[in-house]
Amino acid sequence: MRSVQIKPGIYWVGVNDRFTQFFEGLWPIGEEGVSYNSYLLVDEKNVLIDLAKSIKTDEFFEQIEQIIPVSKIDYVVINHMEPDHTGILTVLKKIAPHATILISEKGVKMLKAFYHIDENVKPVKDLEELRIGEKLLKFYYTPFVHWPETMMTYEVTHKVLFSCDGFGGYGALRGVLFDDECKDKDFYIKEMLRYYANIVATFSTPVLKAIEKLSSLPVQIIAPSHGLIWRENPGIVVDLYKKWAQYASSPAEKGVTLLYGSMYGNTERIMSSLLNGISKSGIAVDVFNVTQTHVSYILASLWKNRGVVIGAPTYEGSLFPPMADVLHMASVKHVQFKTAAIFGSYGWSGGASKRIREIIEPLKWQIVGVFDINGSPTNEDLQKIEEFGYDFARKIMEQP
Ligand code: FEO
């Protein structure tokens, strides 16, 4: 994509990443891609806000050169030190060595640790302002959205909030930069939820604090460092992030995430009956075979649904390992306030449901039903389980 002017003298100069298979080395983006949005402000002083991962370096600098020589950059604002926004910094410093890096006080030490840079670095304080000509920058510390050093930069004259990870999401740009030009916003919102559940969820309390801190700002454009730029109605993404952040401390939406794994089909048969019952209630349900779907996608569903059903066989006296991995990740991400049920088949000793309860115990999910079936389920078992599925879903639908 070529550089795009988003306000007078303010340009998007980012790059798309369709090469990386796993964001943070962990979360799949091979199909969806991601964008690293960088912004160039041209004024009496020229400012680059956030950079990109160390890919497509030539393309990144060509975008800037369409507007000004890279050597004419006076300031580089590092809102966040994670290398998806700073990877290009070392090369940039070679081309524009005099450029001053503006970073939060906590970021200074990280900058030194990651890139061994400590010259031409100016820490900025929370709420500090910097006039660069017609434009005025104001820095807002937003710690832990996503790392402790993270801040956002607000351009006062044109009311643009450069929010970095905040209000960002997966999904490479498809030739369209703005929400009002985008014909597949649902894709970006879905990928924003997955990004939230994967990357941001642990920091939901800091997200709510940041939203509160910024709430009085008149924002015309939210320009995050991943995904679409929101100018038609920037409040949409603020509301989404706020809603998802609240799921860390209260029940989420009235839907069910059904997780299962099966070795020879017995647990899968139980799952089918349970699913029949759940579906008869009319509630929305997402179904995942944990051996086939990456936990990244499962986390997004777990985060937004208040009902969880876990079905897995006993494996060597304990829990089917792929299910253990998913539940462990749910524990790492502090997925809480769930109403849950457990089922599975065992051959001799059992052990899966006990291990499930051990793993999720710190999350304090309310477990309302457990079905340990020896071998294959009987027709009576399946009938009973289907009825339970319906009752389980109704119970969730009737919650306040
Ligand atoms: Fe997009 Fe926390 O980096």
C-alpha cells in the first residue's frame, strides 16, 4: 500500500505482514495477517509515531520517502517497546541518527535492553506536551496496554489518538485503511476479539483504566498500530474494548463454548447428544475439537461466552493432553466467571474430569454437571445427557 494522508500533514506509513505465521511466535496469523501501522506527522518538526517489525524495511522507508526524506525525521515516538513496533528502529537510527526518540520513562530502560540505544533518547512524562508546529502532541501513559511502559499519543489540533496496541486487532489491511471504506468490518471485529483474548485480556483492568483516563478527550480518529483506522465512529472500538475488558470481572455473553476431544468416538458421541440439547434451547454455541483448532481461536470464544462445556477422554489415568493444554492456556489468560459442565469417556480408572477440575480450580468456574461414562454411552446415557444440555443452556439464558 502507498502512504495515505489521514489528516492534513498526518500520514499512515505502515506495512502489512502476510509472512509471519505466528504473532509473538505463538498466535496464528498465517491466514489473516496483521498490519504494523506507523504514522508520519509533517510540520515544523517531523515526527514518526511507532514503527514496524523488522520486515519489509525497504517498503517502510519508501512509504516515508514518498512524503519526506527519512533523514529529515526529527522525532520518533515509541508508544510501546514490543518489537512489532520497534524492529525497524536500528536501521532507522542509521539513516536518521540525529532523530530524538520520545518514550515513556519506563521505556528508556527497555530501549537500552532491547536495542542498546541510549543516545538521543528523551523520556516524556505522563501528560507532557510537545508542539511541533501547527500540531501539538500530548502523551498519555497507559501502562500495561500492553506492556508496563506503554503510552498513547494524542494530536490535539486534529484530535487523532495514536493508540498503539489499544483498539488494535489482527488482520492485514486489504487495500482499505478506514472503517467507513471497509466492506468487511465483521472480519476485523472478529479478529479484534481474537487479538484481545490472545494479547490484551490479561491486562483488562489497565484497559479500563486507560479508557477512563482518555474518556474526556475529543477524539475524531483512533489510529491504532494494528488494523483499521476508525474515523466514522471511533466510539465503536472503545465500546468493544470496554465490553471485553469487563468480561475479566463479570460474566460474559449468554453463549456456550463447547470444547471436546475424542480418541475413538465415545466422547464425540456424548458431545453430539449434549450439543443437540444445547442447540434446542436456541442459545448460540461454538464447537471446537481441541485437536484441530489452535487455542488462539478457542480463547476468543471462551472470552466472550459465559457457558463452557468440556468433554475429553481419560488418557493414561489423567486428562487427554490437548484438552489440558487448552485449559492451561485459559488459566494463563485468567478466563473467569464461567458456568461449566464436564463429560468424557474412560476405559478403566477414569481421571480426566478430576484433572479438569484441578486445572480450572483457580479460575473458580461454577461446575454444574459432570458425566464420566465408562466405555461407550448407552442410549439412556445419551438421552439423559441431551436433557442436561438443554437444561444447562436454559440455565445460562435465564441468568441475570
Ligand atoms: Fe503490537 Fe504489544 O505489540
